Amino acid sequence: MSKYDPLAEKIAEKIGKPKNYIVQRISQKARAKGILPEVEMVNWAKSLKIPYGAYANKLDGDIKSQIYPRPSSVNGDVLSKSSVFKIVRIGKKDNQWYNLWWVQLLIAFFVVGIVAGTISQVLGMYFGKLFSLSN
């Protein structure tokens, strides 16, 4: 129980439950997720916006690697967080003028107007010749 003391007390204080309850819940959640209890406790602290850096720095390296995962790599190059974000955004053109809803609505009305006008002219000519209203 001593390994849980620093952060478990903060979590217990934040949610208003006894520390023993917190320790039991951490063990249950960690077992269910298949991770170490220390990692689950840090995840819980993160979700409650409780500072956990001092606690995490005291942990072993393999536990730290689960808390602070290394950035993924492409072709052996380590990517920064911003470059990973840019890779995800490739091909998306949310800010282009033609993706704005009002521009698309104007274009739709324009196309519908042209189609309706053309149909009106064709039908007018057809019925005009059918009823001999024009030469």
C-alpha cells in the first residue's frame, strides 16, 4: 500500500472516497485493462487533472514507458507530435472555400435554377408546338 500513498491520497481527496476504496478500484481497473496498477493510478490522476509528475518520476523505467509512450516512427525517423498531427490531416481541406456550407448551398441553388430553366424551356417549346401556340 505504500507505493500508492502519494497519489492515492490526492485521488481520494478529489473524489471524496476513502483511500482504501481508491486502492481497491485501482487494482480492479488495472486487472480489467491488463496494465500495471501504477499506470492505472496515473491515468486516473490524469483524468482528474491531478499533478502526477513527481510520483511518476519515482517509478521504474518500464512503468514510465507505459505512462509516457515514445512517439511512433516512420521509416526509422522519430516523429514529433506536430508532425504526427499533420500526417493525420493530409488530404483534408476543411478550410477551402468550396467546403463551406453556404458556398455549397449557393452552388446547389444555381444548378437547380439552370436545370429548372432548361426543363421549362424544353417543355414550353414542346407544348407550344403541340397546341400550335407558336409558329
